[in-house]
Amino acid sequence: MRTVKKAKLLRLHFGESDRYNGKPLYEAIVHRCKELKIAGATVFRGLEGYGETAEIHRHHLIKKDQPVVVTIVDTPENLGRLIPELEEMMDTGMIATSDVEYMRIEKPPAQGSAAATL
């Protein structure tokens, strides 16, 4: 069965070396999303990129500062609670929002499969 709903997509852009309370920022954001019961968050590491400062972010032998993108999809209300906390956690970076539709795909377990007997 497929369910289609309207939602918001957040994309957070910052550097891999960014930290919050001694932890990598991306890790702190994912944990905070889980605490707030946000539908989901995924972290992507980029190969190279730059932003407003035009400083190139990439892997170096001495320092890791590849670009990081965290994507989060949830209701506008839930993301409205999250955004002020993200602003507090981030020293620099960008938050982009988009209106999206999401599809939740759930198939019933196949007859006779191990999942069907659990």
C-alpha cells in the first residue's frame, strides 16, 4: 500500500569539522531529531563544495572538512519546533526548506516468509 502526504524537507549544509557540545554537529542534530520524535534524518558527506565564504571544503591529509548535508522530512509543525533548535546548534551553515510530497511504501509480508511468522 502507498500513502502520499504533504511535508517539508529541510537540508542543512555545513562542514564536517563543525561541532556542538564536543560532538560532531551532524551527530548532535540526528540525536536531537530523534529526541524530538522527528520522522527521520539522514547525513550525507560530500566530496567537495563551497558556500557563501567561497572557501573550498574537502578532505585534507591534516584536517577533515568535507561538506555535510543533513536531510530531514516531517510535517511543517514538527520542523517548526526543530528549526529554532538547529539555529542554536549551528555556528555557520545554511538551512534550506522545500515543500514536498512523501510516499510511505509498506508491503505486506509474503505468505510463508520468515517475516510473516514473527
